[in-house]
Amino acid sequence: MRTIPLTAGQSVEIVSSFAASAKTIPSVTASPGWYVVGAFRVPVETKGRLDVVGLVSDATLTMHVRLFDLTLPGVVGGSLATLAGKTIDAFARSGVFIIPGGHVYQVQAEVVGAQDGFGVLQSAQLNS
């Protein structure tokens, strides 16, 4: 039997982690109102973006989604993605940021603007 190698020379690793999807987040009048919607470990350092799809129940509401580093507790700088007033599924993307390897991360979301609304985070994906 003959085998064919899949790569020759350098290899490329693609990091893609998902938060739990279709999470409903109750709204708050003012920040903070963060909810944990998923968590994962990133094995190697990489650059990445947070891509989210979601909606809010009223056009006056805004959904924020971010990464929080549990290993060195704190918000990952540049990871904030915002959906403002999107009452049908919409896409938002954070800036590019460095993700240290070997750390555990949470995806956190909040919906702000009124007390009686909500948001639905359909998906949150970390892409390198």
C-alpha cells in the first residue's frame, strides 16, 4: 500500500472554537450584565477574531460579546463585538487580537438598554 503525505514542508494549524449557540440573554438597563455563554481552551498562541451572529428583541437594545481569559483573569483586549439594534439575525466581528496559548477562555455576552428585553446569541466563533 502506498501513502501520500497531506502536507509537505510547513504545516498550518487553524484554530476555531465555538461557544454554545442559541443562548438567550436577558437585558439590563446599564452595563455590566455579562452572562457566560461558553468556554474553551486554546492550545497554542494565535491571532484571532471573534465572529458572532445574534439579535435583540428591540431596536433600542445593544448586544456586546467578548472573550474573558480565566487563566490570567481579564477581558481579552480587542475581542469586543457589538450588535446594535439588530432585531433580525445579524453578523458582527471584533478586531484582531492575540490569544495566548494554554489558556481557558469564556465567551461572555450582555444586552443593554432596557430592563424587559432580551438578546439571542445564535453563535460565537473564534477564528484565526
